[in-house]
Amino acid sequence: MRTAKVEANERIRATQEELGIDNGNRLPFLCECDDAACRTIIRVTAAEYAQARSSGWYVVATGHSGAPRVVSDGDGYAVVEG
């Protein structure tokens, strides 16, 4: 399920770029946790999201980690290793 959420977020990010929405504000993305039923929206900047994805990490809502290691914390979200 995590893969489907990442793919959805990649489409969300592409749409944000097409619309020119990349001004450093926190933008909406889906929580990339392992829970198939989770539809929590998190807000991170495009740069934060890109950094997590380029490292092979996931962006999840705070408390949704389920991952062995939290890489960093933000306001309402955490970046976790897969």
C-alpha cells in the first residue's frame, strides 16, 4: 500500500509543479504510512518532500511511523526510513 501512496504523492507533486505551486509553503500530501486505510493529509514543503523521496525515505503523519527509525520530525509529520 505504501507504494500506491507514494505514487499518488508523486502525481500530487507533479500537479503542484504544473500549477506553479512551489513557493516554500507547506503543501498537502498523503501520509505514506503502511496502514492501507490511512488517508491522513500531512503538509510539508516541496523541498522537504523531495529530500525525503530522494533518500528513499517516507513522509508520515506524526505517530504513524511503524518504521524502525525516524530520520527527522516536523510540525505534524515525521520522515522515516522504509
